[in-house]
Amino acid sequence: MTPAQSAMLADLARTIDAKAIVTDADAIVPWATDWRDRYRGRAPVLLQPSSTTQVATIVTAAARHRVPLVAQGGNSSMVGGATPPADGSALILSLRRMDRIRSLDADAGFAVAEAGVILANLHEAAIAAGRRFPLTLGARGSATIGGLVSTNAGGTQVLRFGSMRGLVAGIEAVFADGSIHDGLAPLKKDNRGYDLTQLLVGAEGTLGIVTAATLRLVTLPTVRAAAWAGTDGPESALRLLRRCQAATDALESFEILPRESLDAVLAHVPGTRSPLAAAHRWHLLIETTDPRGAEQLEELLSTALADGLIADATIAASDAQIADFWRIRDSISDAERAMGPASQHDISVPVEAMPGFMIAAAAACEARFPGTHASGFGHLGDGNIHFHVRAAAGTDAGRWYRDAVPDVTRFVDDLVVAAGGSIAAEHGIGQMKIDELERLASPARLHALRGVKAAMDPLAILNPGKLVRLASPPATQ
Amino acid sequence: MTPAQSAMLADLARTIDAKAIVTDADAIVPWATDWRDRYRGRAPVLLQPSSTTQVATIVTAAARHRVPLVAQGGNSSMVGGATPPADGSALILSLRRMDRIRSLDADAGFAVAEAGVILANLHEAAIAAGRRFPLTLGARGSATIGGLVSTNAGGTQVLRFGSMRGLVAGIEAVFADGSIHDGLAPLKKDNRGYDLTQLLVGAEGTLGIVTAATLRLVTLPTVRAAAWAGTDGPESALRLLRRCQAATDALESFEILPRESLDAVLAHVPGTRSPLAAAHRWHLLIETTDPRGAEQLEELLSTALADGLIADATIAASDAQIADFWRIRDSISDAERAMGPASQHDISVPVEAMPGFMIAAAAACEARFPGTHASGFGHLGDGNIHFHVRAAAGTDAGRWYRDAVPDVTRFVDDLVVAAGGSIAAEHGIGQMKIDELERLASPARLHALRGVKAAMDPLAILNPGKLVRLASPPATQ
């Protein structure tokens, strides 16, 4: 522990309860490394406050002693966004004990959830009140509201209700000087200056510590219908997507995956089977909650079949079959991992440009890195795919990650920028993409990001080394 | 003209065309005063660039010579947000010549419009392409996209599609150092750091000059139905609103007005007549584009009548009758002006709190300022009303505005803050509310606003004296 850290802890020992201060190394270790074991950090102390006041006390002490804090929820970041630096200079600030749903108003359609509330628990609470919180993703059993807000999380149901940004109606946060910002009131119209709520969404804990959020709830759907279709390519898929969107406002998911993704799942995930009899180059998973349900979906797909946009399709006959469809979709990452090392890219381009990008980028990668196999799968309707470049068979994993992945990453990111896209679609920047953001962002954007960071966190104590580096480090005490 | 202004103009004379530099005082005067003639400013020069590059050239010169710029679109601000200061220190930067719709993609549902595009022209272009830009307001014939974005404009159709913030998918802007930020790509998912688009929406031209925006278009409704209803009060109205929202996702407007607002219109606006035969304490204007149209509306209103939520209702039999309903609603401000001086407040509280607030705030104002008459009308569904306190009959207008309005404003604003609301709902802060924002915002909020302003505009050349003042003025050259 550094002298500054010791001094800070001495301050805290006088002001907050002992349970909030964890110094047992064994208890800290699991939280100092990200869940995929790609970023190994070290932290001498893990702080776990139980209230916003305690968070404010901690941040005030951190500012006083200039000790950096790394805010953490479920530790499910895909970009090392919640892992402390390896030098032990920072403390982990875990929000998990703040796990109360403070209020839930079904009529008004709002819930106020603390940062440590686990997504699945919010889902349950909303359903119990006859409402729905419509954002969901694979990590729903561990991801917390604070983390989801701070990373502007996406997932598989963004098409209709948007990402976290669109679902956050208010935020309570502790700023870098320890002051509490109370912005929880769910005001539909509020023009009192710059939107601090939207500024904190997606800021990855670098501008303030989100302690609670007011979240929108929507009506519970009465009908749910899903289809699985085979198609010749993303271009046809996009045309079908536009038809579906013209026919209903209730299209919830429109996911695309190539044959090799399906094959990987069928080969590596026990109990899965292909929804369609014949093989198809590309597959679609479409879900809607339109009251017209399966009937409407069948009509749309029949016409698409007649017009050659799809080659075959099946509509789920039960909720169990819908779950089977989603099990395939949700298993792709695991299944592909079993097939060997890959370079994975969470990227977006304008939706209209996605079909062309998927084909051209895969071809370009395979040409540039002989022996690799490239393909994308995911959220076609959001213009967001997970683009994976798999190493040639027999490649040593260690060497691949060390030598090839950085080159592949730069190559893919250049293609994304050329297509007017984003190198960080739904997983954020964290520490994984901070160099690429600096390399590729326009000077105007980078200057603005750094300016806002310096203004909101002048001592650089909030999640340093994530999202953006300051142009010049703060003066030392 | 100050020496700095002259030097800046000498720079510009070499780099941009003469048409972009207006120095004729008569041509400038109409743009130096706000449309309601409440703020009289002065500017020796009006700059009217025709391209983003020209805007960048102008801002670069302004930064070099430290000459403040006041960005202006249709000059329809309600809070003096686009009026230059009276001392002539700033130049007007008019975006009106940048009036091109650069692209409109009906399939993708996006239009890229330059800052000077007039809202009504965007409406027409969208309709011509079979789409709809769903934000509208009284000033649609003069308000420009740049101003609407920069003020996060609201209006009468916010209920379903949100205010401007929800409709902006990307922004091109010139930052205070003259650099161009190209954020126009319509990416549905983009987590490359702080959301600069959302930061610029509602920033009132104090963080950058918005030169173009990518705007969402929605499907054109096939059905439009509207009803006028009489009810005993806002509490019943809110219950009806919740029923309507549970029955349809396509509720577009839910406006409330007290009897005195209707009476004012009937008395002062020729050709208007009451939609209902009997007198009611409160009136509602409800509009939907649900495919079930008038039939669904009739069903909802019949049940509401049976349950006592409304006392009477009529459904518009034609588009002309819908227009008549809206004519009443849109004439309230003019009609009330004809009734004598008033103190007007554009405020919001959480929707659930609005019925109680409307009754209690009116009573509190009338008790505190004897002889006045207070009432609110407007967007009940958004938790946003225009709350007017009318002077006692015979009050001298000059004296009322000078002596009474500041007191009334502080009194009303205190009530709003106590109800967890916003003193600036849809009209912004501008110069009208800057003192009240400083008085009432929490230290945390004010500190954050000032920090962001100082970071993005360190020389304070962008719309100074609007929205927020810097804690300390920038060092002079």
C-alpha cells in the first residue's frame, strides 16, 4: 500500500463501517482480473459502500489523497473497463452492495435502481409489477445497473427500445470532488443546460461514480413470436428487415449469423440442433411482439420466400422453441472459442452499409492474413456485428494473441473507419481500445473527450487508463 | 467596431466571399432583437456563411482575435438565446444560408439537414419521400434545424417520439478552436467515449456551432384521429392518459387547458368556437395515429365517460376539425397576451406530480400575489406546462414586468424545484433564466456545467452570457 492509500484508509476507518473496507487479498483477487482473464490487475483494497453517502465519503477521501478509484459492478466488461491497473496504484470501488430497487412505479413506467442491482433482478421486479425492462444480454445474471449505464450497454433487444442510453431517464452520481449529483427525477423535458445524464451514460466511470439510475419500463408484451430463416446473404436480409419494420413497430430482434457460426454451435454445444433441414449460407433470427404475432410473421416470410429474399423459414411453435433459437444465438461466442483462437471485434457501421461491409471486410481480412477465416454475426438491425477473424488451424494461441491480433485489429479498425463506422459499438473502449481510439479518432473528437475528462476529473482519480488519457497528467500535490 | 473585430474582419475579407459578411446596420437590426422584442442587442456585423468550411474559417478567426459569436437560426428563441449582448461586443453568426437537405434516405429513415433548414421545409421533404419528421411546433415556418437541435426543442408531438434529443442521430459541428467535428454517421450503437452528439443537443450554441444534423424519420401515419374532452381536473386527465397509453403505443398528443384558456381564445381569436356545448373546468385535446383510429378513441372515451374521468367528449369528424382543435390550442399564448400582462413559465415536473402541482401552484401564486390569476396549460403527457400568472386587471404592463415578474418568477421557480422539476422544460435557459439557474441548480450541477463549458470553449467566444457563466473569465490575451 502506498503512503497515500494508507492515509486515505485511515480517513475512511473513522467515517465508514468496517464492512465497506476489504483488505483480505484472497477476497480481492477475483475482482482484480476481468472475467475472461485477459487483464490482470492488482488492488490493495476493495471498497464496498452501502449508500450514496458512503460513496461520496470515499471519493472525497480519494480526491484528498489523490488515490485513483476503479468503479466496478458485475465485472463483466469485455474491454477490461473495470479491472484496476497492474501496479496496485488504484483501489477497487465495488457498487455491488448498493443493490436496492428504491422504487418502481408501474403506472408512470419508471424504476429507480441502485448501481449494484443485477439486471436479472430488475427484470423480475418489473415483471412482478406487470411491466418490462426491455434491455437484456448474456451477462444478465451478473451485470449490474451501474455498469450497464456506464457502458451504455446494448444486447439483443436494442432494435425497438434502443441501448441503455434510451432507457435511462435520470442518474444519481458522485462527482470527482465527492459532491453528489441528484438527477434522478424522471423529467421528460428538461433543458437546464448540458445533459449530465447523457454525459454519464457510457462514460465508463471516468467522469463520476453512478450510484443509481431512473430507468424506463415498458408494457409487458402479450404476444411473442420468433422465426428462423435461411438466406443467401446480408443484402437480402436487410431488405427483409426493412419490410418487417414497415409492417410493424414491434420488431424486437433481427440477428444474422453465417453458416459457420451455426455449425460451430451444433458441433460444440450439446443438445442444439439446426432449426432448418437444409444448409444455408446465412441464417436469421427474427423476433416480434406485435399483437398479430406468428400470423403476421408468417405472412411477411411467405412473401419474402416468394420474392427470393429467403430460401426457407420456420416459426417457433412454442416459447420453448423460441428459447432454442436464442440458445443457438447466445452460444456462438463460446462455440467459436472452442474452435481455436480468434481476433474479435465489436464494431458498427450505418445499417445500410452493413451488408456490403460484412462481405468485403471478410474477404479483405482473409486476403491480408492468409489461412484465417473471417465472418461477422449479430445485430444486423442495429448495424452492429461481432466480427471474428479466426486463426489458421493449428496456430499457437499465445503467439496469435501476441503477434497477430494487434495487426488484425488495426486492419479491421481501418476498414470500419473507412466505412464511417465505430470501432466500439456496444462494449466500449475500456483499456482494450484506448490506443486504437487515440490512433483513429479525429483531432476534434479527441480534443473534446480530453477536455471533458479534464474538466470533470481534474485529478484523474476516476478509472485512470480507461476510455481516454489526458493530454497532460494533472500536477502532483 | 472594436479593434479586435476589425482585425478579425480583415482576416475574413481575405478568406470568405463578401456575401457572407453583412455590415449594413439596417440589415442587421432585425436580427439583433428577439422576435418578442424583449431583448435588444447590438452587433456591428452579421456573418452568414454558406458552408461548414466557412463556419470553421469564421470560428478560427474569432478565436484568434477573441471576438465572441452568437449563433442564430430563425431567431425564434423564447429566452433571448440567440440575441447578441447590448454592448456590441459579439458578432451574429447566422446559419440561415446553410439551408440544404444534404441527403434523405427513406428506407434507412434518416435525413441529413444543414443548420439553416427551416423545420417546415424538412417536414415537406420527408412527406415527399413517404416519411415523416415527427417534431413540430408553432414556429415551424421560421425555426431552423440548428436552433431546434441546439435548444433540444419540444413541441406538441413529444409524447410518442420525444424531443429533439431523441430524433438526432448525428451532428456536424465546428468547435471553439475552429476544428470540424464530423459526427453525422447514423450509428445506432457507438460507444467511442462521451456522447458528443448528446452534449451538443441543448447546448444553445455555447459549446460548438452545429452546422448539420442527421435526423430520424418515421413512417407516415395512415390514420389520424383526435378528440376534445371536458373533464373536472388534471387528476382525472392523468388517469385517462394512462389508460390511453396502455391501449396504444401511438398516442401522439395529450394536451390540457383550463376553461380560462379556452375562453381567452374564443374571446380574442376570430372564427374559433368551443368544441363542446357545455362549459367544463378543464379541456383535453387528444391525438392518436393508431390504425384503430377514431374507433379506438371512441371506445376509450366512452369508458372514461362511464367512469367519470371525463364529462363530455367529441371526436373530430374530419382533418379540418382536427385543425380547428389545434387552432384553439396553438392560439392560447396570443389570446392570453390580449388579456393583459402575465408572467410566463415553461416548467416541468414528473408527470405523476403534475396534476397536484397545477392545482397547488396556482393556488399558492394567487394567495401570494393578490389579484393575480394563475393557471397552466400544455403538455400534460410530458409533465410540461406553460404556467402563466396574469396580472390583476388594470395593472400597468411596464411596472408589472419590471417590479412583479422577477418576484413571481422566483416564487414559481421555488415551487418547481420543491416538486423535483425543471425551471427550463422546453425553451432552454438563454439569457432569461441564467440567473435563476445559478440560484437554484445544485453546486454539483453548476460545477459540472461550468467545467464542461470551460473545457469546450476556454476563450468564452461561443454565445457568451447564455446558459451558464464561467466561474472565472478566461485570461485576456
